[in-house]
Amino acid sequence: MRIVILALDGVFDTGLAVTLDALSAANGLAARMTGGTPRFQVSTVGVRKRVRSGQGFAIPVQAIDPDVKPDWVIVPAIGATTPEKLLPALERTDVKQALRQLQQWHAEGVMIAASCIGTFLLAEAGLLDHRQATTTWSLAPLFRQRYPLVALDETRMLVPTDIGVTAGAALGHLDLALWLIRKASPELAALVSRYLLADIRTLQAPYIIPNHLAQADPLIQRFERWARDHLKEGFSLQEAANALATSARSLQRRCNEVLGKSPLAYFQDLRVERAQSLLHGSGLGIEAIAAEVGYDDGATLRTLLRQRLGRGVRDLRAELR
């Protein structure tokens, strides 16, 4: 499998390094297993002759060879972690060049993968329109508003589509690399994950911080504060709207635009976050915790935690032992 990694100025050091290390480990282990040639031919290319990482290290890149058609192109994140840094970065000349190159690769049938903020480049190039995708959860509100044609689900760690695959935040680069290795050999991917002490994670949901997402919009911020004060009570959209001096329709629409979910779903996110905190540090039983976050019984809370986080109460309690 021929893989090209497209590195841009300010590339996220860890993302690039962990991708290269995982693929290198796969090649080394494959050679030990079979004695054959490496499974992956990996090259790092740039649209500029000189590329520096986000930490200022020089990245040795090759020029893009128009005569070489890769099987996969990987787009690591650039280290622009806030809207104030990312939006100007998307207007850079080298980024515009990269977008055109991605469009050309796509037109040639090359599969394209991106992690974290690298997914913004795919969306900016129009490659994710009318397709499902994930991205770094912390910038999901910006992604959703900038690319309304993309079916975003930031709770997922990996989203494969017909054009390639998108992956989640930061160390989602490792999940992406393991996914690609598994495409070539599930046995090899299992071996690499054991050597690196890493497994493919299916969800970003356990890592999402609802308060961070709320900061993307003043109305959502106010709704979040109101919701935290009313977690013990049954949720009423109309009561929330009245308290915020807005209409139920406006609150519903704004939640969908910014968060990609209903006010009730976000209210439940806050309940899950609070329940997690109590499971880790309060010593309360599940029935008492359920009452603290507005549920009549522990069974309902158990079901919600498993649905949202992919883990049960016992696993969540064990995390901090």
C-alpha cells in the first residue's frame, strides 16, 4: 500500500510522529512475521520545499510527484487549535495549494484520510459535502457552522466513507493509522496495537466537555448555565426558553446549528457529565447519583451511560482506581 502524508507548515508534531511511528512499526513487525517486503510504502510530501512543525522542527518533505499515484493520502492536523488561529490558517497560500492537490488526488481516485483539524482541509476542499464525517470535538461547533453540507458526528472517533476516512481529535491520528493498518491486515493491526499499548477507539463521546462546546455561542452558554442549575428536575423546553427570554423554536434551532443536537440531548449530556463526576469522586451509589441528575432510578442512568459512553458503571468507576 502506497501512502503519502501531506505535511503543511505548523503540522501537529505528535499527530505526524505517531502516524509515521505506527506505520513504521507495522512494517517492522510485518517483516518479522513474513520476512517479506514492507506492507506500506510511506513518504512525507509538502507543497513547499521547507516545512516546519508546530514546535518549530524542520520536517524533511519530498516534492509531490505527479507521476506517482498513491493508494492513500493522509492529512495530519495543523496546530491551529482555536477558531482565531484556524480561520486565518485556512486562507494561507500553502493551504490553498494543498486543497487543490487534495481535489486532484480525489479526482484520480486516491483515498484520503484526515485526523483532527486535518478534517477541516477535506471539508474546505468540498470533499466531505453530503457525506458523514467526524472532527476534533472541541471545534465541532465551528465545523458544523462552516460546513453545513457535511453530516458531522463528533461523538465518533472514526468515520469511513466512499472517499476515505476522517478521525477525531489529537491522538485520533493513532486510531487512524491503526485503522489503515487493519485495512491491510487485521492480524498486523492487532500486533501493532499491542506493541504500542493502543487500541482503536470507536467513540470520542467520553472525552467531550459540554462546557467547552457551549462557549461557541452566547445563547448556548446561557442555556448551559440554566441546565446545570436544573439537572435534578424534569426537562422542559418551554421553561428553558422562558428563562432565557427566547422562544422554544429559537432555542431548538440554535442548539441544532451549534451543537448538532436538540436541547434535551444536550441537557442529557450535562447529566451524563455530572453522573461521571459523581461516580469518580462522591462514593454515592448509583441510585443516589441517579437522583442527583434527575432520574427516578439507577437503571435508567445505567442505560444512558452505556449508550453515550460505551461503558457501564463498573468500568467507569474502575477508571480512577
